[in-house]
Amino acid sequence: MHQQQAAQETVAPAVPPLRADAFTLPYRDPVWDGPTDPILVADHRNGEWVLFYTQRRATAPGLTGVEWVHGTGIGVARSSDGGATWRYQGTVEGLIPPGTELPATLWAPDVVRIGNRWIMYLTVLGGRRTDWTGKAEIVQFASYDLEKWQYLGAIGLDSPRAIDAAVARCGDGRYRLWYKDEARGSNTFSAVSDTPEDPSSWVLEGVAIPGRPHEGPKVFRLGGSYWMIVDEWRGQAVYRSVDATGNWTRQEHLGGLILTAPESWDGRAVVGRHADVVPLGGDAGDGGADRALLVYFTHPCWDGEDIGTMAPDPRTRLSHVRAAVLEVRGGILACTEQ
């Protein structure tokens, strides 16, 4: 038995249930004040919740264009009280694949428990750029403790700009990877695998969510159904599927959008962006939960859509992580914003 695996299987404190009022005090990154793309992972070894996020350099001086969203690491914070308070733990080490142009840019991790390891699906770009150019690919890492990560390889997705991975097990028992393909209309595409810990095992399926450009897909079960949310930069669009293998149907209620105005700035709506979903009430993720925590970020001092059009006011780059409660009401996915 692997030494880290053996340590993991010793008796550990129970993870406190995730609180419905988690992030009542929004989480702010103490270094650059720009946490985005949050995900939550239960660490059963230490009895804590772990927050991973893209650490944008919102307050770094002298940057031009979108340089502040490049050269980013993956920030990490921990909570021992169900998400009420968070302790910053620095950035995750060891996430730069061999041969990557330095300084590397790391975006939007997803972390999934598969077998006896956690697998991280991470977007990597080489270099620090001022515009939206350069090759972006999704790579995999594995860890027994959520701290030390082993590089497994890149996923072949036949695209020069594949970002924002989300992985989940579907109703057919197979795993699917959904991602944003910026070279194909910034739509959500999917790949499928029976061995998702192996980067070479993914087989392309094609477009999953066509139409209006978007990013940040997240797939989950709630109330006995499969759901996908994607960030349309005007709120989160909601889709539903029988088994998450395809045939996604957009929700009609309120134009199919949630998180359209969780905050306001100067009297105008500020939308919720790139989100994660975690079941509440100790549910293991089998879809039977009635409620889930929707964890997202906002730019509290900016009400626009395209960050490339931000005003030079440095406050517009600031972001923080918040949460709302999701539930299924009469077949409609709704959140506390409504």
C-alpha cells in the first residue's frame, strides 16, 4: 500500500457539514485580491473543506491589457467550520507541467475523487500575456493528500484553446469531461472516459452546449436530476439532462438564468461568475439531496461582461468568492437570489 494512501486510511476527524450560510463574509485573496473560478473539496484526512481558486493578480501594479489574469497560480484556503471562515494557505506547488514556458499561467481547477486519489483537471498556458493568445490545454494531476501533486499528462482535445474543465460521472456509469473550446465559438464540448485518471483515455464527443458563447461548465445531480450551469457573463445559464450523457435542455424559467444580480454596483446589477456546486446536508453526491451550495465569484466594483473592456480603475479587477443555496422547486432549479 502506498505510504500516503495508508496515512489517508487512518482514523481522521469528520468533515463538518458544509453550511448553507458559508461565505456570508465573502472570501478575499490576501495577496492579490482576485480569487476566481472557485471549487470546494472535502478533505476527509484533516476534517476540513478546501477552497481552490485561480489567483488573479488584481492589484499588481504596472500590468497592461489582460496581463493580470495571466501568470496566475492556484490559491488554496481551508475551513474547519463548514465554510464560515477561511484560512489562506498560499498557492499549490508542483502544478507546472514539464516544458511549460515560464512564467506559467494556471486557471480554473476541478478536483474529483476517483478511487483512492484526487484527480485535478487544470488549464495551463505557457507565458504571461497581455491578450487572449497562446495555446491553452487541460492537464491532469493526482494527489493522495490534496497537497502534493503528481503530473499525469495532457488531455488531447484537438483544440489550441481548451479551458475550464469539469468532470463528473454520468448516468451511464462513464465519466465525462466538459470544457470551453475557445477555438470553436466558446461553446461547451465534451469527452468521455471509463478510466478518467488516465489523460490518454478521453474520447471526444463534440459540442454539448452550442449557441451563445459561455464558459465555466459545471455538472451535478440535485433532486434526482442532472444539471449543468455555464457562465454567460450575464448570469449562470441552466440546463437539464436525463443522464448527463447529452441532450441538454435549457431551463425556461427566467430566461434560463440564475445569479443575474446577487450584488449591485452604482445601482447596476453585478452577476455571479464561474461557479461550483456542492450538495448540502452530508449528501455524497448521488443526486438525492434537496439543496446544494452554489459557490461563485463576482467583481463587486464592476457591472460589465467582457473583462477586456474594463475601465483602468483598479477597483474593477477586484473579485471575491460568495455562495447561494440551490434547490429544485417544482422541477425548476432556483437559487436564493430569486
